[in-house]
Amino acid sequence: MRAVLQDVYGDAGVLQVRDVDRPVPKPGEVLVRVVAAGVDPGVWHMMTGRPWAMRPVTGIRTPKIQIRGRDLAGVVEAVGSDGTGFHPGDEVYGTTSTGSFAEFATASADRLAAKPANLSFEQAAVVPVSGTTALQAIRDTARVRAGQRVLVVGAGGGIGSFAVQLAFAAGADVTGVCSAGKAELVRSFGATDVLDYRTEEVDARGPVFDVIIDIAGNRPLSLLRRALTPRGTLVLIGGEARGTALLGGMSRPWIAAPLNSLVSRQRLVGMITKENADDLRALAELLENGTLRAAVERAFPLSHAADAIRLIGSGHSRGKLVITV
């Protein structure tokens, strides 16, 4: 089968489309014929091996997993033993830990769910990582309630687009932070106001937001706290600021945020997404009833996966990018 592989860490030039053996599902796994695969910032981090703090997990000198990609949507080709609950021919979406930029991929059954019936494979493929992250941030970590004022920093990206919609669905008054070119898109997701980060900083209006979801990861905590009410909640998703080679932007959610929380009534918390089938099913219901929609900016063929990762790494994509297989 064809797959996008890398033998060493580096920029998108290290990626190659090569023929490799088709994977075989283990007990509890499903073999999926991949129709489409989503592109998220995590793919860029896995490709570059940065920050270095992640390498004990991903591989010290070279990647342990050579095939890139995590999100997928496709058709079940075969199932392993131990009763996965899926059958050949089922249309599914979810995540894989062994690479989705390929014609076939294996995935644990507990990270797959039935594909939303009203979505194309391309639309479904961009949901799992970003949608699950946004759902857990809004529902579980921030616990957004009706009437709250919520600020989403990075509202025009993949996670941000879902976070705005989920906060709006919860009854919050949502403000999105993005470039002017993404403003109408963000308003279409349910934001009542949009801040253009080039002309207005997030604290310009004072401490008015009950919840801030920070996805962009490039602002000092002190600035974000100035926009937060005295007992507000700041949720830090990842750390996209490049920062040091060792930690990248990860020192903000995992070092600075807990220390700040110790001396403040404000709640500052970093989060790690827990990928699971239950949340995929919850997202599918929201997608099918029209509460959520997946905004796909552009599709790339498998042979041009490197171009998609370059674009996602630039931080200038609108909505989501997808690889078609």
C-alpha cells in the first residue's frame, strides 16, 4: 500500500510517499481502508520532533512511528479478534496511533465510531482530534454554562472552529480572536464578536471574560489573565508557541499555569485530550443534528501531504485541512 513516511525528523522535505506492507489488525483493532485523513498541528510536531521533550515518547533520534497522520475516516476492511463491534463495510471515523496518511490503517476499536451519516468522508476525517479536544475543553475542563462570556483565541483554526460552535451551543456569548480574513467564518460558527489580533489585544476591554480557551499559545499568561474575570477559567490547549527547543510552548500549560493558580482565584489549567469512542459518538450526534459543522478549507491528495503539513505548520489555515487517499 502507499503511505506517507519519514525516516528522520525534519521539515516537510523529509516526507516520502512509498509502498509498505498493509498492516494486520491485532486483537481489539480494526483495519480501515482510509478514504480521507485530517491534518492537525500534532502532525507537524511529530514530523519535526519538536519540542524535544516529546521524544522519549515519539523516538529519541528517529520517529518510532514512520507513517504520519492521526485522524481518519474510511471503511472497515477487516477486524481483529476479541469482538470489536465493527464489521467489514462499516463506515467509521476516529484516530490511529500508527499513521493515517496511508491507504490502510489499523486503529483501536475504542477510538473509532460510526461516521456521521450526513458528512462526507473528507468532512468526517477532520473532526476526531480537533473536535474531541474542543468538546473536552468546553464541556469538561471549562464547564461552559449559558450566559457566560467566552473568548476563543485561535477561533479560525481547527480546534477553535469547534470550540466556538460548542460554546455557542452551550448558551455562551462567544468572542473569537482571529485575523480579519477569518472573521466572517468565525461569526458563522456562532461568535457574536470577533477581535482582529492585529489591531486589538485580548485584554483591551478589561477583565470581562468568564472563560478563555487559548489555542494559539503565543500570549503571556499575564496578558490573558487581564482579560479574565477574577474567578474566571483559562484553558490552555497545547503550546503552539515555538519557545525553547526543549519545551516549545509547553511550559505555559504545565509549569506556569499551575504556579499562577496557586496565587490567584483565577483557574488556569492545561489539558491533554483523551481520545475515546464515546466522545466521537457525541460529536457525531451534534454533527448530524446540525449543532456542529466541519469547515474544510482545502483537500490535498496523498502525494501532496507535505504541502498540507507545511500549511498547517504556518498557522495560517482557515478551518481544517484534509488528505484524500
